[in-house]
Amino acid sequence: MATKNNRPVPARAVHPGEILREELLERGIKQKDFAQQIGVQATHLNEFIKGKRDLNEDLAMKLEKSLGIPFKTWMSLHSGYVYDCKAIEERETKEEQTLAYEAECDKIFNIKLLYKILKIVVSNCVERVEKLKSLFSFDLLSAPELKMQVAGLYKLSDKVQIDDRNLQTWLLLNWIKTSQIHIQNEYVKGNALIAAQSIASMANNRTLSIERIKECLSNNGIAYIELEKLEKVPVDAYSTFANGHPVITVTYRYNDMDKLAFDILHELCHIDKHLTAEKQSFISIEGSIYSNDPREKEANEFAKECLIPNKIWNKILKRGCNNLTPFSIVKAIALEAELNGISPSIAISRFKHDTNWYKTSEFKSPKIS
């Protein structure tokens, strides 16, 4: 920290009495003898040397005459001491306020984790917080952006644990990335549906990749963001608007391309049908029971229909099977799916979900690439 005149604030202020003490020691002069020499009471001189008494002009003149150190030097040392005392007091007050601010932030976010991910390693708390604040256009403690319009959208299931502080940290990291996006292509109504059909087609053809997803979305004016997974933050996908463009944020918590395709299609439905001025974001939490929000069910049905139209799914299910064991049914469904242009892994994944039967490991989804 530096003052307005660029005078650095020291760790502590040095009283001119300390300078005098060092000078007397260097010259081998005893304090008692020096007090008598300049006509000052020994107790008063001792109090000055200990920093308990301020320098005045009279004493400064006596020190100049006796030691040869100019009057202006002593007065400058005194004014510097007074200045430093006030600057240190201001710094300590600011540090206390900053530490209190950090403590309040830590009630909402995982502040240590946030610093770690953002690589803010400054030890000085004031500089550290200033770096953090510079990343946001709103106050972390009071701005409406904090709510991210997620509160109330979901309620926890018994099977999934969510750390609210880590979730808010994840959302802050997402805000930083969304604020930096730059998409050249304009988004117009209907583009999300075009992108959905293209992504579903690539998923069923088993040609889907991260680069193709990004290209497809970008061509339709939609941004794509990847965030690292945080502990007890089971977020699969998140959709919102930023800088006039829809944005889909994903977390690769599972190395499963079919699941990723489903999550993106789910968010594309929100973008096309549900994002409005009043409702500007949707989040998908694994295992969550959405709080009576029909839009979530609609997004799920949309994703299922894109990947396997119901007409084709019914046709697949009607395929005959001589052996009615689940394993034989799985193989029959996979074969019929292939004949109808549907990826076997996508068909089997839907069968598992619909029947709540997950005992087979055949026809696994492709890995994310």
C-alpha cells in the first residue's frame, strides 16, 4: 500500500526519538549527560527517546546545536512519523474491513476455493480482495446477480448432496466466463431448434465431438462454456443469456457423450421456449426433484424426442424377442435402433432410464472427445 504522494507505508512508524537514541549510542553519549548538556530534564528526554513525548521546535533547535543535525531534518522526521502513524492506522482499518468483507463472502461462497481457481495468490488481503472485486461488475454481497435466478428452481433429493457455497462459487465462475464471451453470429428465434436437430443427428451417427458441438452452437449464435466440476456441485448444465447471446455451460462430471448430448438438448429447449426477461437462467442438477416446474419436464421430453422421436421409439419397442430376459431385450432394442438410424447406446440408455434397470454394461455411450 502507498499513500497519495507515493510515500510507502512502513510496517511501523519510526519516532525521531529512536533516531536520537541510535545517534547517542553511536557517539558514546549517555542520555543523562546529554540531557544536562542541552538543558532538558533527563526524564523528559527519556520519554522522547521512548516515543512517549513528541518533538517540538525548541528541542529540534537544541538537537541541531548539540549534534549538528539540521533543525529541518528533525522536524521532517517528526512530520514523517505523524504521517506514517495515520497511514498505518488507515491501513489497519482497511485491512480489518477487508477481512470482515472476506468473512461475509465466505458465508456465501467458498472464498478459498475461489481464490485457488482464479489463481489469486496475493498474501495482502486488501490487494487480494481488490483483485477479486475487479472481476465482477456487481457487489458480491448485495447485488441481485448473486441470486443467479436459481433459488427455488430445485429442491434437493435424498441421494444427491449439494454444497450451497460451492454451488454459488460455481455460478460466480460461470458469470466470469459468460461475461467474456464473444460470438459473431446473431441468435434469432428458432436457432436453438436447428442446433438441437443437428446435435441429435450427430449423436445418433456417433460423430459428435466437443469441437462439433461448439461449431454447431456458434453457427447458431449460441455460446458454449466448459467449467470444472466442484465438490458436491452436481451441475450437469446451465443455460442463460449474456451479451445478447444464449449461453450453455456444461461440466464434464461423467465421461459420457450421450449424456452430454442430452444435457445440451435439454438446455436448448430452455433457450428456445423458456428464457425470458423475467427468467434468464436454468440449471440442471443431477438427481434433483424440480420444484413443480413443468418447464423442466418439457425440456426433458424435448431432449428425448430429439434423440429418439416417439414414433421411432415405439417402433423399436415393438420389435419381437424370443427370449424375454432383460439382456435379450436389450440386444433386440439395440439391433432395431441401429436399423432405424438410432445409436444403440442412446436407445439402451433410454431403456434403462424408463425401466430403472441398469444391470447391463453393454452398448456403452462413447467417451467425450
